[in-house]
Amino acid sequence: MKGLFLAASAPVRRKLTKDRRRSDATFELLFANNPLPLWVYDLETLRFLDVNEVACQRYGYSREEFLALTMRDIRPPEDIPRMHTSVRAHPSESFNSSIWRHRKKDGTTIYVESVSHEIIYKGRRARFVCPTDITGRLQVQAAQAKLAEALQEREAGLRHAQRMAKLAHVITRPDGSFERWSETLPELVGVDAANMPRSTREWLDILHPADRASFRAQALEARATGARVDVEYRLRRADDTWIQVRQAVEPIQGNIDAEGRMRWFSTLQDVTERKRAETNIRHLNRVHAVLSGINTLIVRVRDREELYRETCRIAVEAGGLELAWLGVVDKAARKIRPVAWQGTDEHYLKLMPLRLDDDRPGGRGLAGQAIRERKAMIVQDMTQDPRVKLRKEAEERGLHSLVMLPLLIADEAVGVLALYATEVGFCDAAEMKLLLELAGDIGFALDHIGKAERLDYLALYDPITGLPNRKLFDERLSQHLHAAIRDNTQLAVVLVDVERFHTINDTLGRQSCDELLSQIGIRCSRLASNPKLVARLVGDQFAVLLTDVKSADNVARMLELRNREIFGASYRVGDTELAVTAKFGIAVFPGDAENPESLLKNAEAALNRAKTTGDRYLFYTQQMSERVADHLTFENKLRHALEKNEFILHYQPTVDVETRRVTGVEALIRWQSPDLGLLPPMRFIPLLEETGMILDVGAWALRQAVADHHRWLAQKLLAPRIAVNVSAIQLRHRDFIEVIRNVVGQNGGPPVIGIEITESVIMDDIESTVAKLRAICDMGINIAIDDFGTGYSSLGYLTKLPVHSLKIDRSFIIAMADDPDTMTLVSTIISLAHSLRLKVVAEGVETEDQAKILRLLRCDEMQGYLISRPVPAIELQDILRRQTQ
């Protein structure tokens, strides 16, 4: 526009200069019709002398308003000083071009480029001005400048961000050569630009050998698919350090060579620190998970075995560890004893060196070292650390790092927690801090459980003797009492009071008396079949619970025996030897009481009464005490009966049903007591069996029967075989066969005795019984089943038994004449026995009618008062003599 103005106005200016006066009309015409804003102002007054319509429109004034203004009125106040200077400074003969700020009528400020020249206008020095509004152009230029500055700042920021993020990029040509790269790529590799790899092939040379194949494969995949691929690899920097790089390879669209290949844009980032941070976070999360799980466990667990087991489980399942095991110190064995593990086979644990007393160099394992030094043992690489004894075994199981954490209570190592991971580098300082906190929490839990166990123990057990206390005894008494009610059995409570204990306490002192009580407690534990049923109630008083009591006599007998064991021998306390005695009070359920409180109360009443009498023990019921005393007196006499030869044998003949000839005799024992007279078997045989004396008395009966038989033979009598009854206790005894063999051996000839056993004895232990009966049968001894029909024998077993005869019980013989069913039963037994080739003997025959029926039923032999009652050996001689004659 300036050129246009100059081109248009140059000839005008020359013309005006030469012929100013003659060309006013022409000037005014050009001035008024010019498309550009024009004005003329007076250089002295700065008042506008003329202005064209375009200028009036652009500035918003009418021509009259414009001409009333001066140049000052369209300038901002701050620009007026510069304006005055410009007016004075411009040469009169030169064009002036400058940029100014003008103010329109509406107050809007615009930027104008003003081209002016001094002229003489109507005789006055004036300046001709053509102002061009360049506000828009300046705004565009300002915006462009700002944008350029922003771009520069962005590029600088991007370069800074790339450095901060360890990012770089490279553009690769289709042939694999590098076209260009970012300034940060050489920094990532650690070289200057001159030494940068120039192609993908050269780039492969600085990759980790193990990662090259993967990188090449993914690059080929990207070329084949034309799609983006992401790859991670390890890269060796110029300083020989390895970094972890993540690279995104993307095709540059629209740039394909003649062979159809693309250019590629790759973004690379050094993610070493991020990988390390991720690993640290993963490890910390792992430890936090274990710590959180175990702390939750500690809050609720009350059992140390559960704590051990769950700790290992949480470490493996929540912590992602490969193996966790926990061991406790076994001071007696001087080793660490694993108590729980999770994650691998038990065989690996068995291989571990867990001794605590091996002081050889390298002899003690890491677990023992952690215990001894009371500090954690860390192995970051088990394949390289010489402290690891089982490197090969660990590698086979994928174990590469471990930590051994000692578990401390009051600064004493009581155990160790071992944690194994599959990766090298188990933990850093932050993880180790958490693991030590974990070990401390487990140690605290163990201490808490130990104290709780101690409190629980003291709540239920006596600290001096280790026996249950009153509270626990009451609980167990209540439990067993309910069981006795349910099972309809008896039980007894026995209170034991040590005599003269206060005197011993005053003489020896409390410490010695505690030792004495401890020894008494150990011996008193023998009073019950289960030591848990013996308790120390208070002071010198103990309690014993006897379950499944058969009778009061049984209780008294047991106390007599155990009293000798417990208090018969002296006690040694320090250098002092003490003879200690005790009194016993007994209460029996259900006779004396039916609830725990009353049973204990009555036992205590019996004990107090025993203390005031000369009795060693008393039952709560006076009648029971008297009866038991009588029973024990009777038992003592029975014990001496064998020594004093007070037992005798009576014999009852067995005869042939048809001929009434004696075919055998049954030996029946009697007790000829000097005080009590002649006692039948039912008075003393049960007691012999209860006390076990039946073994000696039974052996005596066998020997006596053989001796009597020899005497009859010596008198030239037809002595029949003697049948001797054998009890279940005798048959079950391990030496019974030897006893029989010795008795048979005294004869020197064929056996002269047989044995009789009941059905119940046979069925008690059928396999063992059959074996023993076969051994007896092999000696030539006849065997009879006594009281047949009253037991529960199996016919199947009857065919296997080595027996020779059946003896039908007298109850059937008595009833058969009046009861057809019994008659049928007797007939069936006889037929059954004959079919098995067994002899049948009828017991308890008292009438001729019974004998007649038996003869009709083809019974073989009979026995009973019809023939003879049991008689002494001397009277049997007369019977045998008559038969012999």
C-alpha cells in the first residue's frame, strides 16, 4: 500500500512543488477521492488542516469534528512527547514512515503505519499524512512470534521431559538403517552422537545375548503385520552396565519404498528404575500381605501349633513365597526341630543342617547361626553363597534366595522362621525392616501364648505336683458321673490325707515339704488307672477318681495294695528319709451320693471319721465299711487257705445211662475253714477269680486230682478219669498250657484228668481259646463243654472245637419233664452232639423219671443226686471199690 501511495503521489509531489499554486484543484480532487485515509496538519499548531472522507469514516469523526482536532487529540497521552520529538526531527524534504498508536472517536486504540511528507498547504508549513491501520497485521505477527516461542519452549520441554523420563526415539529406514534420532538416544546408550549405532544390526550387538532372539522375532512380526509391537530387553551401555529398555515400534504411514517396505518410528525408554521399583513394590506388597495375614492370625490364635502352621501357610499363599518353614529350639537335643512347613517336600527339610552344637567351621547351618547370633541371615543368591549347604538341592527345587529370621522372646532365640523365594535378591532394606517386624510379632505371639498357657495351666493344675487342681477334678468328676449314670456303672471318690504333715512342714520347712508333696503326687498317680483322675485338692489332701468300679470290695482291695506301694516305702527329701502314712475316705456312686458335690462332701466326711479312728480307710456308709472290713477279713483268710492246705476236693460220679456204671468223676473244690466250716465253691470261687488267686488254687486242684487218682490206682481200684473245672482266668493266662503239661507229666502215663469249660469261656476269645484247646487235646486230655445251652456259642465254631463231650445244664434236665419245648431242646442237643460224634452228659439228674427220659433220648451219661452227691475222696473210694468188686 505504501508503494502504491508513493507511486501515485511522486509525480503529484513534483508537480505540487513546482506549480503549487496552479494545481490546487487537481490536488484537492486526488485528496478527496483517494481510497486511503489522508490528512494534512499544521506543523506549528498540529491542527488538522484537511482530511478526506475515508479518514473520517475510519476514525469515526465527521469532517467538521476532525478539523476541530489536533494531532494530540488522536494520540494516547503517553505518545504525545514522542510525537513532538518526531515533528521536530523529521527533515522537511524527506518522506517519513513510522508506526504510531492512534485513538478513534470511540476510544479504540489502533496501530497505524504513517507515511508522511512536509508540504506547504495554503501557504502554511504542513505535513501530508497517509495512515494505514496495521493493527491486525501486528496481532498476527505477535501471535506468530508467540507461537514460535511456544514451539521453542515445547521442544525444549520435550527434550527435558525425555531426559527426565529417560525417553528417546529413532526413525529407521526400510533397510534397517537409522535415518535420525533424538538428542536423548545417545545419552540413553551412554555414547556421543558420533559413536551411535547406525542400524538395527548394530543395535542388536549391544543387546543382552539372551534377549536378541526375542527382539529379532518381534521385529520380523512387526514387518510382517505392519502393526505396532512392544518389546523389552536388556541393553549394555558404553560403561558396561546393563539397563532394562522398553521399545515401541510403529510404522510411519504413507512412506513405502519400491519394495513395499515402511519406515519405522521407535520410542525407547530406560525402565530400569521402574522395573526395580516395581520389583521393590511387589516384594513390599508380598511382605505386607504376609505381615497383615499373620498379624490378623495373632489376634485370634490361641494355640501355638496353629500359629506355626498358619504362619507358613500365609507366607506361601498370601506372600507368594516358594517355601516357608518354622522350627523351634529343642534344648535337650541341641537342635532346631521343624514344627510346620508349606511349599515343598518334607525330604528337603530332613536334609538341612539343624544342629546347634556343631562348632566346626561351617558345620552349623544358617538356621543354627541365626539362633546363636540372634540375628537374621540373608542369602540373595543361593547358588553362589558358600554358606548354603544344599545348593544343588535348592536349585533343583527352584529356590534362589532366602532369609532366616530368629524368633526372640526376652532376647532369647526360641525358634526360626525360614522364607525362600524363587527369584535372586530376596529383599532390600525396606523389606527386611518389615520382616524383622514380622519376626518380632511372631515372637510376641509365642510369648503371649506361653503366658496364656501358663495361666491356663495354673488355673487347672497344681504348680507343685503338676496334678489337676480342685477345679479340674470337679469338671472331670462331673463328666465321669454323667457317663456312669448313662452306662449304669459305679465310680468312687477317694480322698487321701497325709498324716502329720504339719509337723513335717514345721520341721523341714516349706521348700522341703513342696518336694515331699511332689513325690507323693507322683506315687498317688498310681492309685487310678488314668493319672489324669488324680488331683491335689488343697494342702496335704489328694483326690482319686476310680471309674467302672465293680464293688466296694474291689475298691478296698485296690487301696490295700496301692497303700503299700505309695506309703510302704520311705520318702527321701534332701538328706532326710521320711516314713509317711495316710488316711483314706471313700464315697461310692450311686450308693453314697448322686451328684459331684455330695460325692466329694461325703468322701470328706468319711476321711474325717477315719482321722478320728484307728481305721486306715473308711467308706461314707458305715454298713459298707463294716461289710468291706468283713470282706477283707474273709479275703485274708482265703489267701492263707492254700498255704494251710484248707482246700479239699469232693467228687461227684458220672455214670452210663444204660448200665449205671461209673464212667468218670468231676472234681469239685471245697474250703474247709477252721473258723467258717466247710464252704461250697459259690462262697469263695468268685473272690478267687477277682483276686487272681484262682490261678494258684486251680493249679492245686489239677495236681490234687492227679494225686487222688494215683492213690485209687494204688488201692487196685478201677479209677475213672477225673474232670476238673477250669475258669476263664486260668484259660486266658499265658502259662496255662505249661501248667497242664506239668500236671500231666507227674503221672508218667496216659492222662488221668480232663477239663471242663463253659460256653462263655470259649466265646470270650475264640481264636486264642481254640488254639489252647488244641494244644491240650494233643496231650490226650478230654475236654467237655460244661453248662451247655446257657451260653451263646456258635454252632459254626462248635464244629471246630476240639471237644469230646457236652454237658447239658441241670436247668434243662429239671424242666424237661414238664415243658415240651425244653424236652425238644434237650433232644435237639443230644442229636446235635451225636451228629458231631460228641458224648452227651446230663447234669443235675435227681429222679428216675428224668433218667428214664434221658435213656429214651439216647443220652450217653448222667450226673446228679440220683446217682450221688459230691463226696470226699475217701467216700468215693467205697463207691469205686463196690464197682470194682
